[in-house]
Amino acid sequence: MKYTQLGRTGLKVSRLVLGTMNFGPQTDEPTSHSILDAALAAGLNFVDTANVYGWGENKGRTEEIIGTWFAQGGGRRDKTVLATKVYGNMAAEGDPWPNHDRLSALNIRRAVEASLKRLQTDYIDLYQFHHVDRRTPFEEIWQAVDVLIQQGKVLYAGSSNFPGYKIAQANETAARRGSVGLVSEQCLYNLAERRAEMEVVPAAQEYGLGVIPWSPLHGGLLGGVIRKEVEGGRRASGRSADALANTSVRAQVQAYEDLLDKHGLEPGETALAWLLTRPGVTGPIVGPRTAEQLESALRALDLELSQEVLAALDEIFPGPGPSPEAFAW
């Protein structure tokens, strides 16, 4: 397993992050535990979740599954760098109480206690703000986080889905307070969606944040979706189907798969390996529903993409290019 530092912290984390969004809704508890065990055995030590995962009436279920896995002992908690998130509304349906979501000091305090209980642990390594809260000033957010850090309930704070200017605003506010500030940003970033390269990734690099890309296969679009249609008659569904309905997108994906066929490469593994070449990236989040999907993701760690392949990928999926002149000093 390959490891790296998480931003400007002393934490050493695996270069892949085990995402758990499917645990509960699509993957039952025994299978989820098997995937967690297999990941840990392979050296993958960075596990990401959120308090709302499980969704709907089962909000919190994913954290509970991780908690029962920790409860089995065997050093599982000590060997895991645990990340969860706060923001989503955790109120029961029909509950009118207005402080069950966002990033008020009250909700942060309440949410972290609830997450610790579900996770069956006494601390969270990385506590992430799931979205920007434009109603709550960063001074209040950092006051709440500073208390949690002093209590030992949280080690570091990170952001998710923040634009570049909010990363700057958050960390400038933290610096004025003498707070640690953000140490990571979890953002949508993959071959087919590279807008993060314009401002989010540069802001993260400027402030010493690790970048944790989510949806590295762009909802399955980069996982060999056309090949699967041809070989097994399995048609794309959901976001992939909607995207492929666009003629230009389908042509792009076809060119991508043709390139990889030429070089004997697997689409999903290539998409992950490409992200591992990008400046500032700590590690992409993989969300396996099965042990086989985890094994495929792990193979990406040993995949070295040639300059020829990297250049061809840039031609198929061009990024935003250099910052416009207006961005320059």
C-alpha cells in the first residue's frame, strides 16, 4: 500500500480512501464488514463516511455499521483514520426543530456526539463540513471546532464541496483565531469533471490542504459503461444513462474506452490511476459495493500510466487549462 501525508498534518493515510456511502442502502452489514476487513488487510487505512449516509429513514445507518465493525476489536479503530461529515438534516420526519442541520455551534456539538455514539468511538480523526453554510460565520464554526479539538473528540477539520474562495475565507478566519483551520477538501474531481483544477485545487495547495476527490468514475461513466453494454447487454442507468444520451459525451466515452482497449487498460482502474498523478491529490474515494470492486480499485495503486496515455487522456478530456489572465497577479 502507498501512503501519503494528509495535507499539513502528521497523519499518514493510504492513497485510496474507502468510501462507505453504499453501506446500508446497497451493501448489507456482513458484506460491509467484509469489505472493511479486506481494505484494512490490504493497508487501506482511510475510511470516509457522513452522518446522513443511510439516507431517508435510515440516516446514520452507515455510521452504525462502521461502529459495529470497530466494536469487533482487533485493533480496527486504532488502525483506521476515520473521517465523517456534518451538515445534513438529521431530524426525524415531521420534526419541526430548526437546529438539526447546517454548521451552527449548536448543531456541530449535537452532531458530533451523535456520530461518536453511532461509530462507537471516542474521537474522529477528520471532521468534515459537508457543504458550505452561508448562514453561519466561520468565527462561530471554528469556535465550536476548537472546543471539540480541546476535548479530544476531533483531531482535524476538513471541508467538502467548498469553492476556492470559501477555502480561503475559512482558513484566513482560522488563522486570525489561532485555530488549525481546514486540512483537507473533498471535491468532485475526475477525468470528465476537471473544473476543480481552476480554483479549488490551487486554493487547497496554497493553504496546505489535501485534496480528496469524490466520484472518481463520474457516476460510472468512466468505468467501461459502453463496453459493458456491448459485452453483456447491460445498459447504463441513472446519471450514466442521462450523460450518454448526449451524443458528444458518448463519443468522448467511446474514445476513452477505445484508447484503453488499445493499451490493454481497464477503464475504472485507469480513471483512479489518473487521479493519483494529479498535483495535490491525497487519494480518491472508492465506494465498493462488493469485495471484487475493492480488489479492482486496489490494482490502480500499482498502475503506471505512460506519458503517451496521459497525453491522450488530456486530448479526450481536456481540463480547464491555465487560469485566465484575469486571475493573475
